[in-house]
Amino acid sequence: MKTLAYADEFGTNSFAFDKQSSHFIVCSIIINEHDLGLLEIEVEAIRKKFFQTGEIKSNKVNHNHKRRREILTKLCALNFQIYAVVINKKELYSDGFKYKASFYKFANGLVYKELYKAFPNLTLVVDEHGSNDFMLSFKKYVQKNHIGDLFGGGNFIIENSKKNLLIQVADFMAGTLGYCFDDTKKSDDSRSFLDILQPRVSSINHFPSYHRQEQEGSFEKTHDTAISNIALRYAVDFLNKNTIGDQKDRDQVSFIRHSMHCLSAYYLF
């Protein structure tokens, strides 16, 4: 059964934090191909209700947090998974990251490991318009590093978001994650966004990871940090050392990543 991913990003490669985002986020909406027809019908109904003739776009909602929660609640009742990579640029200390090519190569590696570890034969769909430099660089990265000529058959597809509802959902989810984690967007409503997203989240991979930051003393919590550190280290080791063979393996990896996401969210608030 074919697995489809629709991806979009939030933020830029800029390190001018007084003007630009503190985080760079890549969010992928993962679905099974046989669910696509029903999902498109359900998403179209949500689009018409909240955006009338326009696209589902995060920046159209902007800081209207009540409206964002309403749309998010409707979307998260549908059948898809969220896989995301959240990079805190303020924690990247090497000067090399300030060069777009170097930063994108680093981000490409994180996203590639996140998606293709779980879904080796993934078909990825991204928007053809806008600032698409990152996704185009990611396509080249996958073609160079992935086993086999997977994209010779059109497994990396570039489409117009106006005609693709699932790309629009990816845009909205990426933007919402920006309102959860980015210093320029975070607010008292961030926790509520994460709570709504949680049932759909299979993985939010933070870099640097939160258990690493905790070891460095960035967080002060009253629970047993030693136990949580050990659990997270074992989980990371498992994900790094094991390959995906079948649906059982995929479900196991998704469960572990979801558990890591829940613990990471604890540290955030």
C-alpha cells in the first residue's frame, strides 16, 4: 500500500533573530493512498467553511488563536499522521549554519532520517510556489542518498497548493507548530494548540533534543529526571539502530516517537 506525505515548512534559514524566526520547522502529513479520496472531501468541507474560496493557509489565520483552535480541531478529527522536525536555530552555534547551503544540508539530513526511516518507499508531495528552495534541496538530497532510484517514477511530486488540499493542511500544521515553538509566535495559547494536535502526532523530532538540553541544565523539574533521561536515551538508541521491515515495526516506531513527543512537550510548558 502506497504511503503519501505532504510537506511544508515554517521559518527561514536566517540567524537574524531580531527580524526572523528562532526555529525552522518541516511538517509532513502522512496518509495511506486509499484514504486520500475521503480525506479530500472532508478537508474541502473545512476549507469552504473557514476560508470560503481561498486556500487553507496558516498566515491567513495569523494571531486569531480562537479561529486557529476551531480549524485545528476540525482538521485533527481526520485520519492522518504528523511527522515534524523542529530545529532551534539559537542552539546551532557553528558559523557554518549561517550559510544557506550548509543549513539546508543539515536540515535535509534530519528530515530524511525522520521520514525515510519509517517510510522507505514514501511518495512526497510539496508546493511548487513560494519560497521552495528548501524542498527543492531536499529532493536532491534524497535522490543522492536514498537507496535505489525511487524518484525515477515520480515519487517526489511538485504541485500547486491551490489544487492540492493536503499540501494546504501541511501548511496549516507547519504554521501552527510555529505558534507552538517559535519565540516570535509562542503565546499562552501554545499549549492548547499542542493538546489539539497530540492525537495526530506520530513524531516531533526536536534538535537539539530536549533530553540533551535537560542534561545541560536548561530545565528544572520536580520529577525524576534520571529516569526520564534513561528512557529517552533507550528510545533514541532503538530508533537509530532498528530498520523498518513491516507494519508491525512501523507501528512500534510510531508509538515510541509519540511517547517521546509527549515527554518533550512536558519540558516545554
